[in-house]
Amino acid sequence: MRVLIVEDETELAEMLADGLRAEGMVCDVVHDGARALESTAAAEYDVLVLDRDLPGLSGDAVCRALNTAGYPARILMLTAAGTLSDLVDGLGQGADDYMAKPFSYLELIARLRALGRRAPGGSASATVLSRRGISLDTVRRAAERDGRPLKLTPRELGVLELLLAADGAPVATEELRDRLWDAALDPATTAVRVTVHSLRRKLGEPPLISHDTGFGYRL
């Protein structure tokens, strides 16, 4: 799941990003509404964590602009105001969910995962993906092969999830990079190839991941 955090409190934004990355999510961070619109024009996100009280272009304005444009990401709005009328007003701007600061980090994670399953390309029902003896619980972030637990990094779990979801179709290197690495990754790096190589090794024998030149990786 790819998340854009739009939060002007830089320390909070970076703390959230570090936590979400540790949960296997891909995070980009911006600190104002104008940059949020620039980022959404350049990349597809599954969920936005959007501070309502941004300087300049407000979170409300960003939310309305994205909804008007038909941008498909789900929006979780954050605000320091937590009354019922604030909640109703925030949802009325087009947000899909609303949390008041301070908030529970575990609740935030749960809500983001729920929104991610409702996002385009997500699944509202299937939480376990399976193919060729590999199964992945997308909620628990746990994988196994033929009943053997696999110790995978968050990035390896992300690659495996995309390959399983493709159901045998190839997944391009560019798609893996765009979905699983943040915008700071240099496109010339070998990060995708190295991660796939490590995942292959951990899956064990016989090998399951193949590479079709010009098309991508498939399971």
C-alpha cells in the first residue's frame, strides 16, 4: 500500500512515515497542500493521511480538489478538532475517514489497512492470497510456503503480495518500484532486482519467481 502523508508538523510526519514503513507501507511525505496536489498529480497513492489544518491551501481544499478530479485514493483526515460537528464537516469535504489528534497509532494502522482494502486495486474481502503453495495473509503480514513460515522483510512481503495478486501475470519492474519504493528512490538503482533476488532465495526450492525480459517478474 502506498501512502502520502500531508502534515505540516514535520516531526509528527516523519514519525508517522517511519512507523508506516516498518509496517510494510510505502510512504511519501509533504508538508503543505500545494505539494500534496503536485504529488498526487505525479503518482498514484492508495491512501492519503491528510492534515486538515494545513498552512496556505487547507486540507479541506485539497480534499475537495482531489474529489473533483476523481482521484481514486482514499483519504484519512487528521485534525486537532475532534467534536462531532468537526467529524461531520470533515467527512462532508469528501474524506473517507476522520481521526482527531492525539490519536492511537495502532488505531491509525488499522484504519489505514481498512481504507487500503477499499481502495482501487485493493480487496475488500480477500485477505489471504495464495498461489503455487505460497500463501500471504495481507492483514497479519505473514507468509508461508507449503506450511513453512517465511521470514520476509516488509519490502519482500510487498513484492510477494503484488506477484500473488497478479495471479501469474507479469509485474513490471517499474510497477514494483512505483508501488513499493518512495519517490526518493533513484530509478537507476538495482533495489528491485536485489529485493526480488532475496525473496527468491527465501522462498526456497524449486524456484517460483521467473523474469520475462521486457515484461517483468511473475510467480
